[in-house]
Amino acid sequence: MKARLAVAAMLCATTWLTSASPVQAAESVAARLQRLEDREQILELLTAYGATLDRHDFPAFGLLFAEDAEYGGGPSPTRGRAAIQAQLEKQITSNPMNLPPPNNHLFFNPSIHVDGDRATAHSLGAYVAPDPATKTTRMVFFVSYDDIFVRRNGHWLFQKRVLGSGGTPAPAATK
């Protein structure tokens, strides 16, 4: 019985492997490779989001967004690259919580889905700062992100970034 199952499995595999033309197989590998490269570039974009804010490099931060991007978690998101850049620059440089440096943005658990020149992602983030009283690092806030990305001129950019506070998921960034 085991021998018959093994033969049947080999015949099925041989039929499947020989039914795809070399061109179809190459396209499949090329498409899969492109998706992996896209995912890697999007991971770099997510990393650059926090890194540019941590360095206070607001011009570089602005360039992570499409000209017509949207950003925010409320009923009226900030629209446009320049406005998003100005909003985050004002928030971070004003330091309303009077946090001691260095403080850092973290992101984790990204789930990325690429579809041609558009992609979506859900990830989590946190902002950490030193706690002088305990001489440790503390989490200042926890956030969830739902993103829409677009590829423009060969580069992935944020088209829409929706923030959710605490453990509450962000409203889906579907438009």
C-alpha cells in the first residue's frame, strides 16, 4: 500500500512539474522575487519612519510620504507631504511630555501584502524613553498602524498611515 502511494505521489509531482513551461516557471520565480524585494523595501521604509524621527531629520521624514499622502488616526487626517512633515516636526520638537533624550521609535510584527504597485501593512509600534528615576527605559506609548503604500518612480512611499492608540487596532486603511 505504501509503495502504491509513493508511486502515485511521484506521478502527480512529475505531471505537475512537466506541465508548466519554462517561461511560466521563470515568470513565477521572477514575480516571487519581486514580491520579496518589494517587502524588503517596505520594511526599510517602516524602519526609516522611526529612524528619521529619532534623528530629527524632518526633511528626510517628509520624503517617506507621497505628495498626496494622508496621516493620522482621527476623523480629519493630515493631508499632504509638507503638512505631515510639519505636524510631526512640531510634535516632536515641542516635546510636550518633557521626555529626556534619547527616545526612540520602535516597530514590530509587520504583516505586509504586496499587490503590484500598491501594498498594505499592519504593524505595531512603541515609543520609548529613559526613566531617570529607575535608570531604565520605559514605554511612553504603544500604537498600531494600518498603512497603504504606493510605488512611485521605483520607490515605495506611504500613501496613507492610520494610527490606533494603545492596544486598539487602527481603523482599516482601505481607501
